[in-house]
Amino acid sequence: MEIILTDELRSKLIAMAQEARLKAYAPYSNYQVGAALVTPSGKFFTGCNVENAAYPTGLCAERVAIFKAVSEGERKFAALAVVTSNGGTPCGACRQVMAEFGLEMVVLIADGEGRLHQETSVAELLPGAFGPGDLGK
Ligand code: THU
């Protein structure tokens, strides 16, 4: 089954990302982020940002969601929603990790109220991405 990104699925992903955001551990930045992704076969994974007193060791919500999915055997992703207070966009490191698993993934960028700010793709977020192909993979 190849999942179709309907408005219902968009809303579900954003709602799941909003819920995941409530679990964010962000005592240093106070900027809570939630993410939710769906595989082509319809499996869902969520993530939140997890900060650390040693600042650089924290991890973004998008990468938590992707790494959770990869650690469960998934490598293809149809769409990912990210929710922040103000509809902030994914950081460069998250864009690079997204690109590893395909440039076609749809990225939904929404705010804390669930309003969609932007619907884009990894290809648009990271033009000219360095990827597996550059290493002959
Ligand atoms: N953050 C994310 O979780 N995703 C992004 O794409 C941007 C930034 C987190 C990292 C840090 O915990 C906080 O937001 C402030 O940068």
C-alpha cells in the first residue's frame, strides 16, 4: 500500500506532532518541537526535541522521529510534520538527515495551534543535497 497524503492525513500528522511536542524536554531553549512521520505503508512515528545541559548533545524532534523509525526497520518516509510555537522550519542538520532517506518526502510545517505554515519537500528544503548517490550508494 502506498499511502496518499489526504487532508485527513495532513491533520493527523499535525495533531500527532502537536501531541509529541508536549513531551519535549527543552529546559534550556524553552522552544518545544514535535514531529510525526508516516511511512509509505502507513506506519507512524513521533519525536520531540531532547535537550541536555551539555548543549550540543541535544537532539531535534525531526531526527528523534526519523531515528526511531529507522531503528524499527523503516527507511522510506512519505511525509513528516513538524510543529513549533511559531511555525519554525527544520534546521540544516535535520534537512540533511531527511535527505539521506529521500528527497521526495513531504514536509508539513505547522504552529502550536495546528495551522499549516508551509507544505514543502526535502528537495525544496535542501537543494543540491549531498546524499548517498555522492558515495555511489
Ligand atoms: N529544534 C528542533 O527540534 N528542530 C528543528 O528543526 C529546529 C530546532 C530544537 C533544538 C533545540 O532543542 C531547540 O529547538 C532550540 O533550537
